[in-house]
Amino acid sequence: MIQVTWKIKHLLVLLASLSILLLVFIKYSRQRSAENVHNLHLYQDELEYNKHLLQEASERIQDLENKILALEARVPKTYPEVKFLNYLSRKRILITGGAGFVGSHLVDRLMLQGHEVIVADNFFTGRKRNVEHWIGHENFELIHHDIVNPLFIEVDEIYHLASPASPPHYMYNPVKTIKTNTLGTINMLGLARRLNAKILIASTSEVYGDPDIHPQPETYWGHVNPIGPRACYDEGKRVSETLTYAYAKQENMQVRVARIFNTYGPRMHMNDGRVVSNFILQALQNDVITIYGSGQQTRSFQYISDLVDGLVALMNSNYTLPVNLGNPVEHSINEFASIIKDLVGGRSKINHLAEVEDDPQRRRPDITRAKKYLNWEPKVDLNTGLQKTVDYFRQELHRFKHSQRNKFLPKL
């Protein structure tokens, strides 16, 4: 009996202890819960306060940016120094495709000479960056316009350069390429006829196709596949020439036709698929330099400044028949790849791929006519021109990795 009583006492003590522990735990839990709720409220208050601070900071930054823009607007924009021409000498000149590779360099030349320049471009391959250093200048005007549609302005001369010129670009929309070189040319010839303005049509060495005669004189009629992948550009330019001389004969107009051969230099489109840009980019990035075909096919390369000299000389001449503008120094594609590889350095290897359809095997201009009537021939040697182009492309690649601008400004 005593043992049972003792066990009951032990059990009661144990239950009492557990009850006390439970009460302590409940009290502790309530205290922690109250602390957590309090802490949560503090956290939310702090979060709201931080949001308020961020909002205030953002508004202040926006105010500062607006003030900076207002201050910048007060600072006159600086432009390259241009020559002053009086109203008798100064011409109002339209350049279609003036934001492109060739067009933008022609803009620089004519602006520096003191003329008023109007650029019309739909920016398919052209870029505002190429002419932004002239935007705002009193002698410069930029119009976003597709010349497939008529353009009504008053000018003295027209350089009609608008058209995609590299295979990837003109093959991207072949019908539009044909329209640009036919309807666009008709619109520009119509504008020139109405204004009695002199017009220069930028044709191409592609009108010769894959030539049977070497080098190619302007009297050669060409060897072109009219239904091949390049036909939209080749035949488009041939029709453009036909239209030009039909207008000249029927309307007694002043026309000039430049057959432009391979040209390179700063502001080339990096992904235009042409030999120079392909090889330089691949060499700079230590990629494999790809040659399509055997590499024995030849090309002649002229630097952009030489071409601009030729275009201006042709426009200012009295010669109306087509004129080849190109460099008569001929290189095989294999030679050209080796020259660029040595110039750039690096570890690039040369690899040959399948030949491209309708790729001309030989291309070299006969510039006798240009020498005789324009007193023009290329001056910049290949190594000098390529070094300038490599430097530009190197800066372009660097710009892609960083935010800084890479502009090629005209030299005064």
C-alpha cells in the first residue's frame, strides 16, 4: 500500500513538472511570436522607408539628367570646318543612300567643299551614325525616305546611290532590290528632268557579270545570268543604265554613269558578306578565314577616298558615257586573304568552302576612259587603305563590348 502511494506521488510530481514546463513553453512561444510580429512590422516599415528613399533618389537623378540636357542644349554643337561658298558657287545637292558606306563619305566631301547637302535614305543598310556629325548643320538635311516613292524637293545635282550593294543585302529582298533600281531610278530621273538638274547614277561592275573579256572596258556588254541569285542586282543596275540613257536621249538631260568596282574602307557594314569585311572580321576574332571556291578568282580593290574623288570628278566633267571607277591592280582571293592575315596577325587559318553560284572569276577595270576624260586614277595603295580599315573594324568590335562610340570623322 505504501509502495502504491509512493508511485502515485511520483506520478503527480511528474505531471506537475510537465505542466510547469508546458506553461513556460507557451509563455515563451507567445513572447517570441509577439517579438516576430513586432520585428515584421519594423521590417515592413524599413522597407517602405527604403522604397521612399529610392523613389526620391530616382526623381533627383531624373531632375539632374534634365538639367544636364538643358545645359548641353545651350552649348553650340561643333562641326568639321567647312569652306564658305557664295550663292553663285554653292550647290544644293541630293544624295540618295547618303547614310550608307559610299554615300556618307561623299556627304563629307561635298559638305567640306561648302555645298548644301540633302540625304534621302530609308536606312535599310545605311546608318544615322555615318552622318550624325553633320546633323544640325545649316548646310545639311537628312530625310527618312524610300525612293521607290516619289520625292519632291529643289536641288541642282543628284547623286543616285540608293541600293543595297552586297549579296546578303540585295538577295534578302530581291523584288525590292529590283524596284529600287528601276522605280527608284525613274523617280530620280523624273526629279532631275523636272528641275533640269544634273544626275549621276551609281552603277556597278556587276553589269559585266562573269566577264569573257579581261580587263573590262566600258564597251563590253557583259555576261550576266538573268535568272540567277545575283540577277536582281546585276539586271537591276543594267536596267537603271538603260533608263538613264533613254531619259537623256528623250528629254535632253545631263546624265553621268559610274560603274563602281570593289570598294573598301571605314564605315563598311560589318556583316555585309563582302570579301574585305569578312576576312578582316574573321582575322580580328581569330576565326577561320573562309574562301569560297578555289580562291584563284580575282578582284580589284579601291579605297573609298579614291572612289569619292572619281564620283565628284565625273559629276563635274562633261562626259556622259559610262565610266569605270576602280583599281586596276588585281589580286587573287587567296593573295588577299594572306595579306589581311599578315596585316592583322593572330592565329586564323584559311579554309576553302564550296563555290558560290554565279560568282565572277575575274574582275579588273580598264580605267583608260577615266584617266583620259576625268584625269582620275586611284592613289591609295592597298596596304595603307587596309590598315585604316582594320583599325576601324577593330574599334567597331571594341564598341560592341563597351558603350563608347566609334565614329569615323572626315579629315579637314
